[in-house]
Amino acid sequence: MRVRTDLNISLDGCAAPDPSSGTPDNPLGEDWSRLVAPYVATRTFQSQVLGNQGTGTTGVNDRYAKEYFEGAGAEIMGAGKFGLHMFGEDPGWRGWWGDNPPFHHPVFVLTHTAPRPSIEMEGGTVFHFVSASPAEVLAMAVDAAADGTDVRIGGGPTMVREYLKAGLIDVLHLAVTPVILGQGENLWADLRNIDLEYTAFSESGEDGVSHVTFTRRRIAR
Amino acid sequence: MRVRTDLNISLDGCAAPDPSSGTPDNPLGEDWSRLVAPYVATRTFQSQVLGNQGTGTTGVNDRYAKEYFEGAGAEIMGAGKFGLHMFGEDPGWRGWWGDNPPFHHPVFVLTHTAPRPSIEMEGGTVFHFVSASPAEVLAMAVDAAADGTDVRIGGGPTMVREYLKAGLIDVLHLAVTPVILGQGENLWADLRNIDLEYTAFSESGEDGVSHVTFTRRRIAR
């Protein structure tokens, strides 16, 4: 079992768009579209998330996208990723992903403001809403994940940084898209020298994307 | 003729160390050592700059290092890279590189404060000290470079940013080292969306380094 996170970041470290860049027609904004374009173009994203079978790229970027969906047995995500920041007032909100979300395993949604009952979806996804420390929620997720599967730290970047600071992430995979956003949430804020705890491996993808994977050194601690 | 720049940057965009991180024993500081370690380890850097023949890595990082030294016919560098910020009061200062510097072509040093006569070194390097706009100095360098060679924008990052903002750089090669410095001079400050003017290509090197090369689109302008 490994604790793993995968993020798309810009070359200047932005992992989430500036909320002000969104419009009614494009709520996540043009910056988000540019940041995730190579990931969205993969065959895996097209089929797993958008339901478009048989289209999309099949190179290195797609291999990483596939690993993202295949290895996990449970996920922890922030309230914003689930949509509670926008739709938390609606008790019937069930996330962005339709009746059969692409997780197919338990998902723990962090929330300090909107406790709600768990939601069982089609296809194996169950959303649990929890308010606890990063380590406590991780323990719940490890317990819920099938043997031999990973726990995924799903983002957004604020909660990924909390888990990184707590030393709880084993594998950090970054798809570094060659765009310069200059605004939005910077993954690296307050993480000086975090790389010293990891070994880094780089692999180039299509469209100028660099995949950088940090794997935690197995030091005694 | 292309106008080219090569920089080592950290994954969080730092291209020059925080001056406060230096010590008398290590004037450029530990951050600088970490940032450039994969580049310093190359066979090309070891032989061309340090004079250590027959040692050093010979992979992708070395190939990029070799291109850095091979293609250029003239260089433009900032006052700091030449050492004027530290040694500008000394009229006998001739740079950091000994009697036979590794350039072997004209080098234009930007300075607004320390006009001085040109210095002819061994091996073909001539240092000229100029105070003019980026475009004017570029014209001098193009004129001085041998036919078919590139003009190199040598850094530091402040003057690279000036040339990028002026639209004067054709090829921007970044060796992105997988370290998080969290301080120092950020290359990307005030360069939002600069990538839209370029096509990006990524190639992975050793030690987790990603080489990202931006090549200017040949649009009419």
C-alpha cells in the first residue's frame, strides 16, 4: 500500500486556477483548460471520465492517466473537488461525475462545514464526508481500501500540501504542463526543500509535458 | 542565427539563489549547488569549465550542456554574471573564468554603472561592457557573431526576463532540476502566458531533470 497523489501543474507551479478566471460558460476558466489539456486529451480520460470510447492519445501521457485510475483502492479529496464550496447548501448534491463516478471505490471527502450522510453510487463508489486530521482520515482510507491497492490523495492542492507537510505521501506524480499561468494556487508555497525526502524520476510526455515522480526515501523515522 | 538562452531552474521556478543563502566558504550558497548539481556533473561542464578531463556524466544532460557551449558565436550577459556587483570597484577584475574563459567569442556585459574598456582574453573571448537597450545590445552581438552561429542570452534571470518580455528570444532551453527552493529569483515573475508565443518540447534527463525547450512560433509580426 502506497499513498499516492497525481497533479497537473504548470511550469510555474500552479496546480489550480485562479477562481476569478472562471466564467459562466467555463466555470473552471481558461487557465484550467490550458493546464489540463494534455491530460484531457488522453484516451483514458476521454473514456473513463467523458465516456468517449475509442478517441484520445495513447502515448506516455495516457500511460500515466491509466495508472491514476488503475492503482487506487480509496481516495481522499478536498471539499472543493467534490463541489461543496459551490453546492454545499444543496443536500442532494452528489458530485460532478454522474450516477456512476470513475472511482469505483470509497472516497473520503474532507469537510469541516457540511457533515452529511454517506452516498452510495453505482459502480462501487461510496462518498464519505469526514472532519478529522489528515492522519486520521488516511487511517480510515487505508482501512477501507482493498488489500494491495493504493490510497490516492485526490486534491485540490491545498489538501495535497497538508498531506505533504505531514510527511504522509509516498509517491507524488506531477504532470508538468509547459504553460505559465502566473496566478492561481501554487503547489510549492511553503514546501522549500520537500524534495530532500524523495528520489525524483523524470519522463517526458507528449505536448511538452514532463512527468516528474517523487518517491519517498525509505529512511527510518 | 537564433537568439538562445539556457537556464537551470528549480521545479518551483527559481533561477538564481537567494543572495542571503551564500556563505564565505560557498558564496553562491547551498541552493545554487543543489540547483546546478546535475549540470555541474556533466562531462562537458567538468572539462570546459573546471578543466577536469575524462570525468563526468555522458547522457542527456551532457548533450544539452554540449549544445550550450557549441552553438554560440556571441553572448550577452548581465553585470552580476560577470561579477560587477561584487567586484565592479576593481578595474583589474576580468571575470570568474581565468585567463582562457570557456566562451571563445565576443561577450557583451550589460552595465549601467561601470563603463570600462574591452578586455581581450586568451582563446578568443573578448569582454565588451555596454549600456544600451536589450534590442540595441542584441544588434551589436548579432553583428559580432560569426555567420551561422547563435547569440546566447547568458543570464542571470533578470536580463533573461527582459529579453523574453521584449520578444527577442527564439529558443529558451530550461533544465528543470527536481528541487524546491522556495526562495531566490523566480524566472516566471510577470511572464504569464509567455508560452503562447512558443512551441514546447520536453525530454527527460538523468537525476530527475526535465529539459523543456520553447521554440518561438514563426508567426508574422
